[in-house]
Amino acid sequence: MAQAAYDLLTAEARNDPYPVLDRLRNDRSVTFSEQLQAWIVTNYADVRSGLADPAISADRISPRLAQFPESERARFVPLYEVLRRWPLMLDHGEHARLRMPITRAMTPAIVAGFRQLIRDTVRSMLREGVERGGMDIIAELALPLPLYVTSRLLGVPDDTVDLLKRCAVDIVDFFGAEPQAYLPRAETAMETVLQTSDLLRPMVRARREQPRHDLLSALAGDPALSDDDIVAVCLMMVFAGFETTSNLIGNEILLLLRHPEQLAAVRRDRELIRGAVKETLRYESPVQRISRLTTADITLRNIRIEKGSLVYFHAGAANRDPAVFPDPDLFDIRRGSDRHLAFGFSVHTCPGSTLSQVEAGIVLDELCRLAPTVRLTGEPLRWRMNLSVRSLESLPVAFV
């Protein structure tokens, strides 16, 4: 089959990547992409095992910087120094050292304490839209909600939210770019990452002196963590808590509006909300691919991948593998999709996964309560041109 059949960079593939991903999974489930200068793995079993393989590192910044022209690499060391400290990019002891404070601060009991805040915020946002007769779900709900919740979790002031948003968007735009766009995207990301780091550092020092009841204080109270460690963890929480959740909320509402019989079922039985969230995570994975770096030569499907290679374990493809999910292109909220890989797998599973699903579930519950009728306006929908995430630019709906 012609190479064009596997092209993930066309406008058609970016709007609907699944036909290309299906062909890759069926024909060459482990393949090297000259376009992306990386290996792509699309089979569920290989993605799941690869994400747990100790010979494959979570470091996803080093291999990208290695693709920069050698003369440019030193310029981006400040960006590297921040991102390399993210627990999602660390392995073994270093990962455990920085992940543990987050785990302690994100227990189910603590997350449950945010439910009323989330519900009140969602209710206020939706009521405004219902009173007007319509809203853009992305701009007026899916984007501001998780950012507000994450800022409350961290304990940062409201006037920092716009910068936190720009920082998260710039980072995901860098990670989701094709190689020829790395340099300009990295420049933009480095600028906002450093601005946000400079903003957070005095807050860390203040929390060491006067702790509060927030994640920033919990981190600052750990003597094993440096100021730079804490700043990096906060940036990662903003990135993970904002981007994944906003995409999940937008994709969830789009899918249910496109499948009105399933939305009607949720309205009748709220116990189906959990299944609707899980099936959205499987069917339209908010994070499509998960980057890894091989630290030794490995073999997948009798194909040798050399040490030091960048590998994209494609959750979006794995979550539609018919060997695991029968009729994978069918959206079915009763399916039982707990085996999805949308949040990763093993020790590097997204630390905000529980909070993200709580937010998406409350949004759906409140939508059913406050909006007896809701429909798409018919305006063309545009997906963001990003290879790493699956997110809509806008989602206009009418409440009529």
C-alpha cells in the first residue's frame, strides 16, 4: 500500500485520524514514520506493555531536543530543565520521589472535597448559557472549568489563571507539533514556561513560611523537594489537569449530541454517566499518543527498535483495537470501557485522572438537569491541528 495511506499529517487525517490508524494497526502496527522521525505503535497489547516496560523511559523531552539542529539545542536548555523534572517524564526513584507528594494530595477523599466547588461552578456556567439560549461549550465551559479547579487545587490567585492557560496550551502545542514546527513552538513554550516559573517561585517560598490548605503548601512542606521541583510539579499539574479534562468534556458532549438516544438514556438513568465518561475516553481519547524513549534496544513484532529512539505509543489507536473492544467504531456507553489507555498505564498513569473524570461526570449530570433540550447548531466543527491531543476548537450548542 502506498505510503500516503499512512499519512497522519493530512487535513483529512487530522479531522478523523482513525481510518489511518486502523490501516497502521492492521498492516504495520509497529512502524517508523519518516514524517515524524519516530516509531508509531498502534496495537493495544503492544501499547499497554510498552508503557509498563522498564527498558522504555518516560523521558519525552530529550528525544525531541535531539531532533533540533545541533546549533539550536543549547538555547532551549532552560525549557528542558523545567520539563525534565515533571514526574510524568521521570523514571524509577526520581519519579517516585516527585510523584508521592501528588499522590498524597490527590486521594479520592481530597478529590471528593472538590465536588461541590465543581458542581457550583458548572451550574453557574451552564445556567448563563441556558438563559441566553446557547453557548460555546469549549470556550465557556470545557476550557475555564478545569483551569479554575486546578488553580483552586494548587492555591494560586485568580489573576494567574490566564498565564497558566497560555502556558498549558503552549506546552501541548509543542508536544503535538510535527518536527518542522518544533523550533517555533519550543520558543513560544519556553517563553511562557519561564514566565510561569518566575510567577510560581515566590509563591513556593511564601508557602514554606505560611502554609495553607492547598497542593502548593503540601509540596512546599516536603523538605526533600527543591523550589525548582515544586515549580515543575505545579506546571505539570496545570498541563495535565487542564488540557486532558477540557478535551474530555468537549468530546463527551459532542459524542452524546451525535448519539441522542444515548444522551436520552443518561437523562433517564444517571448511573450511566460513569460509562459515558469511560466510553468517551476510549472512543475519542483526549490524549492520542504517549511519547517514550527507548533506553535499550527492544524488539516489538519482530522489529528491532534501537536504543535512544523516540516512540509514540498511540492510545487513540489502541483504544479502537477490535481485539480488545468489539465493534470499536461504535460509541456505546454501556460497553464497559475500563481497559482504555487514555490516561496512560502503569506507574505513569495521569495523576489527575480521577479529578478529570469527576469533572466530566458532573458536567454531564448538570447538563441533563439544567438543559432539557440541547442540540448542535449545525456550524462546521474544527479539530485542533495537534498530533498529541484530540480537542475541538469550538462546540456551539443551542438550548431550545
